[in-house]
Amino acid sequence: MPAPDGRIPSGAATSSRSRPPRWWLLLGRDRTAAAAATVLALVFLVALSGRLFLGDRAVRQDLRASLRPPSLDHGFSGLLGTDVLGRSVLARLVDAAGTTLSIAVPAVLCSLLIGSALGLWAGYHGGVRESVAMRVADVILSFPSLLIAVVVLYVFAPGAMNIVLILAVARIPVYLRTARAEAAELRSRLFVDAARTFGTPASAIIVRHLLPIALPTLLTVATLDFCFVMLTESSLSFLGIGIQPPEVSWGLMVAQGRQYLRTAWWIAVLPGLAIMLTTVSATVLAAWVRLATDPGQRWRLTLPRKRRGARAAVPPEMIA
Amino acid sequence: MASFLRRRVVSSAIPLVFVVLGVFCLARLTGNPVDLYLPLSATSQQRAEFSAAHGFDDSLPVQLWDYLGNAARLDFGVSLRTGEPADAMVLEAFPITLQLAGMTMLLAVTGALLVGSLAAYRPQSAVDRLAGLLSMTAASIPDFWFAIMGVLVFGVALDWLPTSGTLGGPEVWVLPLATLLIRPFGVLVQVVRGSMVGALSAPYVKVARSKGAGALRVVFGHALRNAVTPVLTVAGDLAVGLVNGAVVVETIFGWPGIGKLMIDSILQRDFAVLQAAVLLTAVTIFALNILVDVCHALIDPRVRQAVPA
């Protein structure tokens, strides 16, 4: 997950007092955030490497093992039970983690890159460019993401690539608004004026002077947005217009398990738990990243939890 | 106030224009409507007659003009599935979703104002941390999964509530409302709490306290009006997002609302109905945005005079 280590000056070893504490030490002090980071790291690890160990376990059918409840008797495959075709639920969960993340991560990265670039550009230049960018953001934001997805998937076939595209476009305004607000505030600051006086081109000012300051906020928004994108993808797959069988995602697994709710609860319950665990972890971690990347607030993390005082409000632009 | 309203209507109408045009373009992107409506065995003469009868052989600007005229008269053609007029089907489904969404927003905002203010009154207290944990979880639960769990526990295991349908007493509302409510409620509690913490530490609250105002009066009489502006903005965004939830909830609980209508028409490629439903949703969102702006202006006098950015 986004670690703020790149922003901590490592060469300034002359005075150890003024150096901010390492981010992993800070993380270790906050047990909740550390747990959330561990869960997320685990999910990513499973998503990246799980398929290497699976073989065909996620697709192998065995009708004699149909709807077997979770038990320890059948080794790794039977640990979390089987579905109606006798496929291992655990193996399918691991496989689905790969699919789910292979949609959420590219979507978040795309919207983060495009939204931030446009937002910084619009905020720095102001004027017509700013109002056009904001109007575009308004247009996209005033539509429920599912509605856009529904209409676009009506025209083009549902598939991983199209879902990534839709989710990325639907979330661009979130970054665009945040980045624009930051850039608009920064453009009149003294160091930006100084850079402009020396003849630095606009693109260099944006990359070298605005981006480093806006990045922590943008990364926090991205962490929160990761939850939103994951939830939307699951909803789409659940409704049957997202990931299509034989591929598998967590949302699709819930949909497939729904008919067997009365007889085999584990098929629908477990993937939902996996979604929830991941999204809650990302939310918790986002709150921590916000404190840890803000030089004015970071000291709070060195205090015991009780004395930290009121946390800052949730930025409204992350929600839609 | 009037000029403020006019400005807001104009700027909120831009997205609406885009949708109307977008729906028209999509209708052309989905392929030739003649292929969609006529059987494969139709002769080329039948195809030509059908095209001429429905104006598909006109030039694109003429088609666009016809489309705008028909949309203004709420004429979207007939459903491929049922043969009913599309607008009648959509208007029949619409009130159900509107009721559900209205109830949800009412409960979510009221509940969040109470819980959020309670949490903000003593930051970092046990109540605050409990509210923080609950709201964070509530905002992260996948709604379709929550609905299924509700059915499993209260419908199947305990047999307290019906698992689907709209017929019956008030108990049919419980599970759909709870499912739709959970995310807006979780998000709004966090927003109310954040903005209330800020308002409660402002100097005018100290003055009110030192003049002897009670806790209720300080929170709801003094701090609330200033704290409610961001809540209103987020609530508006969440109400737009409620369409997402309505699709899921109506599908799971079998409610004949506009969300289910949209999903059904997409799965069965019933374009006339989808078109009408998308347009009606867009118009509703347009009205909602105006309503939020008016509420902003009523609450905060500074908004009324502000020059648009």
C-alpha cells in the first residue's frame, strides 16, 4: 500500500532529533492501523502469488464432493467447504482475489494518474481551463457509477477491460477535484512565484513543486477510493453485468452462492467476508496514512491513542 | 435568491443535456435498430419499409430532432418484452424507488445527525470510538452481501421477516430499508462527527456555554446550523449514489422499482425501457441537485450572495 517513505528525507542524518520517525515505526505504534496494513498486505500477496500454487483446484469439479461444509478432513481444498459442483471454496476465493484486485488496482491507478494530472493542471492555470475541467467533473459525478456502467456494458460486452475503463472514468472527478483544490491554493504561494520568476515552465512547476505537496492527500483519497471501486465491481459482478463465468470474482461468488443459502451458507458468506475485511482494512489504513503524511499532524501518532485528540473530518470529496 | 436559483439551474442542466445526447448516441451505437426489432428472416424490402416507418433512414440531425421531440412528449416507444409503452412502465416503477430512497435518506440523515453529534460531543470517549468503528464498518459492507445476510438470519433462520416482495404490512420494508440505509448512514455519521467537532470548538460555542446554555441547546441550537453544510453536500452525493443501492436492493428483494427495471431491460436488451429509465433518473438527479442547492442557500446566507466559481 502507499507508504510515505519516499517523502522522508533520509540523508539528513546530522540531527536525529529533527528527523521524523520512520513510517514503519509509526505504524507499529498504532495497533489497529498495523493490523489493517497486515491484512491488506496478505490479500495482495495472495492475489499476486495465489494462482501459482492453485493449479486447477479452483476449477476442478467433483460432484461427489458437492456442497461439503467447511471441515479439516479434506485437506487444503476442503478447508472452507465446496460449492455445488464440488469446487473448493478456498481455492476459488484465492483465484477471485486475483481477479478482484486486477480490476481494482488498474482502475484506481488510472483515475489517480489522469485525475491528478488534470486537476493540478487546471488548478495551477485557473481561468477557463479550470472551469471546463470542473464542469466535466460535475457531469461525471452527477451520475451514479452503476448507471454509467449499466449503459456502457449494454453497448459493449461485459469484460475485465471494460469494467476497469468504466470504473476509472467514473472516479476521475474525485481526484480531479482534490488535486485542483490543492493546486489552486498552492499557485499563489511564494515558492511557486519564485519558481515562475526564474522562468520555470508550468509543467516543471506542477511536477516539481505542486505534486510533492498534493501527493499525500491524493494517496489517501486513492486508498479510500480503492474500497469504492472494489465494492462497485462486486456489485456489478453480483448483478451479472460484471465479471462473467468461468472467471470468478468475490461478488460473483456471492451471487452463485445465493441459491444455496439455505443449505450451504458458506458459499455466499465467505466471499462477502473477504470483501468486507479488505475494504475495512483499506479505510482504517487511509485514516492512518492521512495523519502519517501530514507533517503538521504526524506527531500525534507518537502519542498513545487516548491523548491524540480529535481526528480530522473525512474529506467529503472522497465520497460519492 | 432568484438569480442564485437561475444560475444553479443552468449549471445543473449541463449534465442533463449530456445525458440526453449520450442516450441518443448510445441508441445508435448499439447497432442498427432494424436488426434489433425485426426477425432475421425479414426480407430487405421489409427492412426498408420498417426503416422508413420509424424514420431510421433520415439523416442524423433529423433523427436527433425527432428524438428530442419524442423525449419531450415522454414517447420512448414500446417495450420489446411486454409491448407496453416504455414511459408507462417506467412511471409505474418510479414511485416505488422514490419512496424507498426518500425514506432511506430521511432515516440516514436524522440518525447520523443524532449519532454523529453524540460522538462529537466528547471526542475520543468510548461512545465516540464505538460510533467510529460502527460507521466505518457500515460504510464498507458490500450492500448485496448485507441484504443476503439479512435474509439468511431474519428471513430463513429466525423467520421474522419476509424475504422478498412488496405485499404485506410494514415488515416488508425492514430489510430493503436497512440494506439501503447502511452505507449512507455510516458515511454521514463520519461527516457529521467531523464537522461537529469543528463547530463545537468554535468561539461562539464557548460563548453560548458560558452564558449557561444546556448541552442540547448548544449542539442543536448553535453548532448544528454551521456544521450541517458539508453534511448536506455529502448527503446529496449519497442520494445520487442511492440509485446504485436501489438496483441491488430491488433485485434481491424482488421490488418492481426502477432499479430492477433497468437491470432487467439490460439483461434482456430492451432498449426503449432502458432509455426511458435512464432519462427519468437523470431528471430526478437534476431536481435533487437543485434541491440541495436551495437547502444550502436557505441555511447559509453567504451562499446566496456568492459568485459562482
